[in-house]
Amino acid sequence: MLTPTAARVRAISLALGGVTLAISGNCVLADYALADIVPDGTLGNESSVVIPNTTVRGEIGDVIEGGATRGANLFHSFREFNVGELQRVYFANPSGIENILTRVTGGNLSNILGTLGVDGPGNLFLLNPNGIVFGSQAKLDVAGSFFASTANSLVFGDGLEFSATSPEAPPLLTINITPGLQYGKYDPRTTITNAGNLAAGKDLTLAAGHLDLQGQLKAGRNLTLLAEDTVNISDSVAQPFIANAGGLFVIQGNQSITIAAKNHSDSGLFVGSDLRLRSPGPITGDTNYTVGGNISIEQLDGNPGNFISPNDPIILANGDVSLGNYTGASLHILAGGSVTVGDIEINSTDTGDNAISPNNSNPFLASLANVTLSDQGRTSVVIDGSNQPTLDIRAGIDWTLLGGFPGNTDSGNLAPNFGTAATSANIEIGEVSINAPNGLVLLTNQYQANPSLVSETLKISSILTGDGTDKNNFKTFNSQTFSGNGGSVLIDYRGGIEITERIDASSASGTAGDITLITNDEISLESDKSFIISNTFGTEKAGDITIDTGSLFATGGAQIETSTFGKADAGKITIVADDTVTFDGLSPDEQKTLTDRVTGPVNIIRSGAKGNSGGIFITTGSLLIIDGAQIQVRVGDLFPNDNSVGNSGNIEIFARDQVIFRPNKDKFGGTAVTSIENKGEGKAGDIKIKAKSVSLTVGSLQSNTLGKGNAGNVEIIATETVTFDQSPNSILSRVNDTGNGNGGEVSIETGSLFLTNGSRIISETQGTGNGGNVTIKARDQVIFDGVGTEDNNPVCDDICPSGVFSSVLETAMGDGMEEIIGGDIYISTNQLILRDGGRISAEASENPNSLPFNGGNIDIKTEFLIAFPATPPDGSDILTKAPTGQGGDIMIDARNIFGDIEERPAIPGNGTNDIDASGRRDGKVEIETIDNFDEREPNSLPTEAGKAELYQRCQSGNSTGSRFINTGRGGIPPRPGEISSNTLWEDIRRPTARGRYRSRTAFAKPPVKPPTTPKPKRIIEAQGIMIDAEGNIFLTANPTTTVTPDGSWRLSGKCGEM
């Protein structure tokens, strides 16, 4: 403390421009005090005056008075300006003064080691081109704004300057103006250093050639850090760095910005409004960010700037976050608005307190580690940037659901301004690479979501979390950037997801990562560069792929794959889509193999690999497989170089509405296939489809074995219809000529089954093993109609009859037993209709070797078997022929049989409808029907029955006088294919006892009987309906008045009599 005498001498010295008077007596001068604050004399009679040891703001301090007043501005000019430790220096703030502008014109920097303040509400400007140091005990006591700069001058709006390097030219002092916030030139070597606690009630600005900052900065409004060269910010284990702005916070380094403030858990940038970091080069931003508005990392021209952080930054924003490329440790971005980032490269983890982690000592940050996704709670994840290299981006957060931002009241930091409106909940990113094992990528705008924000499509170029798969060829791997497990990928998004390149979590030295995509909108993959992949090339399992979406659309060779190229199991593919799943087309790249060209999900035990595949499971509203797209589950490649061993998984499809395989622009439809390929060994998986309707046009469901192992089963359950058109391999369960195993079972349960234009259900063996069985259950009808030709079926080479086939072909070798047996065919339906070459066949080919080939059995149960007139060349046949073995049995249980079909040899080209169970040993033919089958007149069923039009008098409103009578074989239906499923009709002749026709051996000659001329039976026009005690319905010429007919062919009222 200065003595009163010394203080008086110091005041005189300042008043005289620094001239010191030698005074005798008790006048003792304190040298350090005289050198602290020294005016430079450039203001003449308006020079500054220091009043020491006076009471200011309730404590003893020094007050600077004087200066040149111009309007609301007060100017001070010093040769030296310093504040000692524990010293308190305040500028007087006369009434009406808004801005106090202070320049230091000497050659020394200013040391602010104590308290610098303003005794009033005015703003304080401190200008020293030589530099300014704020020591560890430095404090500001400024209610207004504080500006410290090492610029040469302050530049005003009209270009005039208040200069510290040219103090002899003061034209500004004669003009009453208000200063702006522009500065003159900087010497890049000049520095402002802060280790203290600088707080301003309004704005706080530090501007220099170089900023070197520790300690704390606090501004009630805006905080600006501006460096002509570099901005360096750091903390220590003992001392945090805290920057707190109630409004806008801008950090600009015209050469670089380096923030290294992760040593202390309290360190960080806390901003009420927006935060902008601006620099031409990459910005190193190693700290935590808590921002009430938007965050942007920019270049000087406003374009996105690159960001580096070696130690796991945490960015929390109430608004939008925008930056360029990122490289560093785990990155956490939680935004109330959108997030836009360029390419992202994650290389490492960090400690628990520097990351969002359940182990973080900050309870709020620890609570952010638990994330439940929007798939109705089926998926949850624990974020731990300290143990997993993590990319954690969450957009569109409603922070009020989390109680606001963390820790502000405890630390004294200013609360963010939640009035800042976020623009959207979009996420936009470039390429993502996780270059360390066990990584995690989380992208979501569904975490504590703000439902008022809109979301556009999330566009992903590539996300790579694996340990060395080739960026240009995901089927191979190169030298690993790391060794270990592939990272997991979770995307939970409100809006569409578009994948332009690939998401790849494959691994060569560990377990591949799981991939989960969730959206209520559409996921699209639209080229042969678009993939979702989690393969294994080593000894650990491939990852699972789960897609939960509104709709999924993939085209142009895009694929979803989890396969094994090594000695481990492949993963599982699960797709759930509320609306539609569409796989469309082939890759235009003709150099690719067919397997790699087709669009669709892929689950393969690749050539040389050993393991099991997990299968493909699809649940959707409708599934469309178009233009050659495929669903593939295979053991082995189509063109293998080496053996593959393992069991292929199943293909299971559940559709609320339709499953459609069809062509569009191409001549091919779609395919679902499970197979054991050549050089493969194991078991092919099953294909299961459950839907309202299933339709295949030039499409195919296949379960085959070309290697060693059994083919899988094919099962369809459709509540309404199953329709196959122009599909010669509609369902194919085959043991190929190179295969060793049994064919699978084929099962269809539906309302109606239609096979047209050469569509076929095939279970056959060409190799070693037996064929599988075919079972069809249709509530209403089964129709086999027409043949496929080159004109109406692009896959047929010659003629393909529509129908069901269970066959043993000439290349078959059986299962090593003495006989080779084809599979059986079971059909149960209300109506079975054969037309224009439709066929049911369980025949065996002629065997050029010694083993007998036996036909399979055919068992038909139906109310009506209807065979339309035969058409060349072969008619519509039911066959179990076996030229070198036992013909199969044919069992037909039909209430009525209509049309021209009978037991006789099915000779190629005979143009008749035949039932043939012949063989070296004939099979048994047994037919049960109401009529004796061998006594039925052989006249053909007409293609068009009598017209069903009613007499014109029988119209709505007429109640009497009309009746409709339709006579003919079989009675009332307008067309044979339209017999109702719930109304039974009898012949109009007097009923006889139920007949039974048996043939123990096909075509055995009946006993010779003398010719007789049967008495013709009189046909009487039916006048009504009768029902017997067993519920049978009869048309009769003498109906009783007590009968009340029922059924779909009954009209009410007398006008409805039949």
C-alpha cells in the first residue's frame, strides 16, 4: 500500500506527464508504484490522473480520473500500464460516459496481475500493441463490456483511428463519435495471455496476434477471442479452463486454433447462444461444449472447417451443429437441431470423465450413456466413449425432457438460451471410419426427440468399422489398420435413409460388428456401390444385420450381406418394414458373377469357408422381388474354387398383404434360393412364406443341393391366393446331378392356387437321393392351366406344362438303396381344375443304369375334379409312370368328376387327358366318386356352359311370375371353374348308391360282357331343391313345400325360384 505522501507525489508525477520532482523531508517514493501506470502526455491538459488508496466499490483501490472526453467517449493514453498483484485499479466513469478507451504507447507489455475495473456501467477498451498479460490472480470488475487488444489502433466507422503507434496524430479526439469493434493491424508476435478470471457484465473481447489462454473467461453477453495468428487454449489437472458466454461466442484464429482442455473435468465452453470457431486450417478442439444455440466450425470464408480432437470431445447444443471433417478420439454430438459433419475418422478412446460413459463422475454425462432406440424398446445401447471408439451423433433432442443442460448451477456457468430455434432434426455426414477395435457408430434423431422438427433424408456415403476390408472391394481384405473386432453400427432416424456407398462392419481378425437401421420412412440403396455388409474373414462370427423401416428399396445390384469367408458362422439378416420391401434388378457391371450382380440380401458360406449361416427373415406389408433380384442363402459360391462346409439358414417371409416376384424392364422375375452349391457340404435351409397372397411371374423359389446335403423345404401359407405365371421353376426343390442328398418337402396352404402358362411346382432328384413330397391344401380351388412356350414364357426352351411335378430323372443315383423313389403329391381342395395341358406328375424317368426308378404317389381329395377338353399335344394328365420301376399309386377321392379324363396310357402327343400309373410294375389307381367312374358318359365338358343370364322379367322389384331353369350335366354353375365352395349339387337323375372304382393294376382288361342296350333314363326338368338327412342337395322335379334351400346360388322370393 502506498503511504499518503507517496500517493500524493505519484499523483503529481502523473499530472506532469511523468516528470518526477525531488522533494526532501518525509517524501519517500515507491519506485514500483511510479512505474505501474504512466501517462504519455499525448492528451496534453486532458492527461490521466491516478488517485491512489481511495475507496472504490467498498474497498481500497486506485482510481484513474481525467482523460479526454468526447461526447459519450472518454480517452486515456499511457506510456506504461500495469496492475500489480493484489492491486485494485478502477477507471472513473463520469456521468454520460459510455466508453472508456485506453491506449498504451510505450514499448512494454501490460501486466495485469490484480483487479482491473470500471467504477460505473461504462465499457472499457485496453489497447497495447506490445502485449497484455493477465496473471493467475488477475480479475476484471467491469459491469459493461471489456475489450483488450494488441492491435495498433481502434478503427472507427468513418476510418479514423485511435492509434497506439501514432499517438501524435489525434484527429479523432476532436470528433464526437462512438467506436466500432474493428481493429487496426496486428503484429502476429504480440500476445495476450490469460491465467486469471476475466468477467464482464456485457461483452468480453480479447484480440491479439496470438492468444494464449488458461483460467476463466465470462461474458454476460458475447465473448470474442480473435487472433491474427493462433489461439491456444489449455487447462491443467489443477486448474480448469472455463469460457462462459451468455450470448454469442466466437473464437477466430487466422492461422490456427488449438484447444487442449480435457485435463480437468470442469473444463469446457459454455455458451448461451451460438458458438463459432473459425480458422483456415483444421481446428483442434479438445474440450467439452455446452451451447444453447448453434455450433459451427468454419473456415474464414464461412465454409465448414475441419476439426481434430485427440481426447474425445463432448458437444451438447440446443441448436444446430455444423463442421467439416473430423479426426480424433470418440466424438459425441448431442444437438437440439441438425448435425452436419464431413468425413469422420475415429482412432481411439479416452478416459471415463472425458467421454459420455456410465463411469463418468458427472451424473448428467453418465445418464446420457443409456440410449433406448425407437423400435418399441427392442434395442438399447450403452454409450461408452472411454472403452469403445465411438461416434455418437444425436440430433433433434428436446432438452427439456432431460431437465436442461448439465451442471450449470453447480459450476456457476450461465444457463443456455433455449429460445434459439433449431432448424430441423437432420443428420448429414460424409464417410465414417472407425480405426480401432470394438467401435460403435450411433446416428439418431429419435433420442428424447422433439416431434415438431422435420427431418430430411439421411444420406450416408460410407461407414467402415471393420479391421481391414478393402475399401474398393468388400469381398477381399488388405493389411489391417487395427486388429480386433469390427464395430457396431446403429442408425435410428426420423426420416429416410439413403446409402450411396456402403456400411461395412466386417472383420478379418475378430467378430464382425452388428448393423441396425431403424426408420419409419424409407431406406434406399440405389446402385451396385450401395451395400450393407458384416462379413467375417477369420475365425470369429460375422455380424447380424437388422433393418426396421417403413419401407426398404434396393436396386441396381445393391446388396445386404452377412457371409463367412473364413472359419466361422455368418450372421443373420432381419428386415421389418411396415409398408413394402422392394429388391429390384441387376448390377450393370457384366464383369461381376451373377451372385454379386443381383440385388437383394445375401447370406453365404463362401468358397473355402466353414460355418453356418444365420438366415434371412423378412416381415413386411408387401414384398416385391423384381427383374432378377434374389434373396440368397447358400453354402458355397456359384463358381467355387474350394470346398465350403456348413448349414445354410432359412428364408422366412411374413407379409401382411402381398409377396410378388415379377419382371419389370427385364425378362427375369425374382428368386429366393437356399442351396448347397457344387463343392458345398451341409444342409440347405428352408423357405417359408406367409402372406395374404403370393404371386410369381417368371419368378422362382428354390431349395437345391448341388453338393453334399439335403435340399431344404419350401412352405407357403397364403390366406387368399397363390398365383404362379410363366414360371417353369415356380417352386423348385432339387437334388442336382452333382448333388448327394434328398429333395425337400414342398407345402402350400391357401384359398386358391393358380399355375398358368408353364408354371410348375417341382420336387425332383437328378443326383444321389430321393425326391421330396409336395402337399397342397386349398380351401377353394387349384387350377393348373396352360403350357409355357417361347412366346409366353421367356424361360421355357420348348414346352413347359403347368402343374405339380415330383420326379426322378435319368441322372439320379438314389440314396444307395436298391430302389430310387420319387416324392409323393398330396392335393386337397374344393375344386381341382386341369386345363390346356395342366399336369400332375410323380413319374420317374427311364434309368439307363440297373437301379429301378419308382414313381411317387398322388393323392387327391376334392369335391370337384374338372378336366377341360384336351388340347394338343398331350392334354392334361395325372401321372405316376415309372418305365423301369414301380409306378406310383394314384388315389382320387372326388365328389364329382367333370370332363374328359380317364385311365389310359399317357402316350406323348396323344392329345387326351390321361390318368397313368403304369410302370414295369404298375401302380394302383383308385377313384372314389358319387358316380361309377367307369359308367360315366365320355362326352366332353364344354369350355363355356350355358349362359347364366336371368329372364328379363326376373328383375328387382318383381315378386312373382318368374323362374330360372338351367339344364345340363352337373347342373347350375354358369362355368365349371366357378362352382361355389359352400354349396353341393347332385345330378338331376335319381341318386344311386355311392360308386367306387378300383384298378389294382393299370389298364387291366375288364371281364367280357355281352353287349346290352341300356334303357335310356328320362331327364326331367328340375323344379326345385331338396336336402336329404345327410345334408346332400338335390335338384328335383317334385320339390316339397317344406324345403328351405340355402347356399350362394339361392335367390329370395318367388322370383328367385330355381
